[in-house]
Amino acid sequence: MALFGKDEAQKASEQKANGGSEGLEREKLPRHVAIIMDGNGRWAQRRGMPRTFGHKAGVEALREIIRHSDDLGIEVLTIYAFSAENWKRSAEEVGALMGLLLEYFTKELDELNRENVQIRILGDIDGMPSGLERQKAALHAAIERTQKNTGLRLCIALNYGGRQEIVHAARQLARRVAAGELTPEEIDQERFAAELYTAGLPEVDLLIRTSGEMRLSNFLLYQLAYAEFYQTDTLWPDFNKDTYDEALLAYTRRNRRFGGV
């Protein structure tokens, strides 16, 4: 794994200033970008506003990044929307986040479908707490309606945990072995990956985390084995296509060795 330092980020920023998105070499862009969208709460608190205000601003940032990813021809964009551990937050904040989720899919689904975006949910939709039936229905409807689309694949990690995903995959394989469908010796990386929520997707090439934090937070623990990391101090609501371009430009400068020399 590689972690971009300030020097590389600065070089990417200077390159962007000389060419912007037009300066990106499209053939070198990542196929699969994953983003930990962090900093909504701090963004709001710095403005003397409740954390929910930051989450609303974060949705606006997400709209821009989805559009820009599509414009650039990136194949897969995976965003960390709500972890399995986030249910520990206050009832007010969780309620606001679930309300935004419903509002987003109600308002944006038509446009996403017109733009040929395919929506996938990474996580346990039906395992969400009771009282969220409208959200569950909206998620299933989005998956069903866009499943044949062939453009950007937008993967939303919701009620998701990397460890939980790995355990789920192991259980699925164990059931197949117990049923006589597989032998333990037949289980390899390919068969294991086929049981993950990301089955059929290209591996993550670039992980971006906003707000200056330096941890994975139980996100895509298996899939990030050889991903390039990019960390920025920018809080998520302030993350826009220009700062996104900086991350992408930095990625194109990397020499990916996948454990080799």
C-alpha cells in the first residue's frame, strides 16, 4: 500500500493548475475509486451549526463527485455512506442521515437512471433496524431499476462493515462445503471474492479519505489489499471536482508494483 505524501499532493495540485481535468491522462485514471467521506460533523461545528447541517452539505458534494466521475469515465465509484457501527450515534443524527438517504433516492433516482448509472448497495439492507421500511424499499427499488444500466457503477456502502463482510463470505463458503458443493481445497481467492458484496467489480485502485484522518474505519478490508491511498485535510463538504482532480492526478504519478520491485 502506498500513502501519498504532501510533496506528491503539491505536485499534483501544480499539475492541475496547468491543465485541470483536461490535464488528466484518461488512460491512467483508476478504474475503481473508493471514498471515505469524512468531516461533515466538523464542517458544521466550525460554522456553529448542528452536525446534521454538515450531512446535508455532504450530499451536495457527493452529487458533484458522482457527476465528475461519470464525466471522466471512471468505471466504479464506491462511497462509505453509513457503517454498521454508525448506529451507535445519537438518534437525532441517525434519523437525519436516514432521512437524507430517503430524500436522495427519491429525488435523484430518475436522473441517475437517465445517466445510465447502475446502483449497488454494499451491506445488509434488510438488516437495518425496524422503522426504516421506506428506506429499505427505496434502496431495493434503486437496485432493481438500474441493474441493467451499463455506465458508472455507483456502490454505496450502507449498514456495512469490512469484517462483517469477510465473515459473511466465509459462512457462505462453509455452507457450500457442508452441502458438498465445494471441497476446502477448492477455495481460493477468486471463489472467496465471489462471495463479497463487490463480486464482479474491478479491484479498488484508489482510496480517498477526507478530513485528515488516517484509518480505514472497517471499510473494504479485503478489497484494499493493493489500493493506492490518498489523504486530504479537506472536509468532505468542501471536497469538489478540483480537489478530486488533485487526488486523481497524484494517482497517475504512482508506480504501482503490486508487491514487486
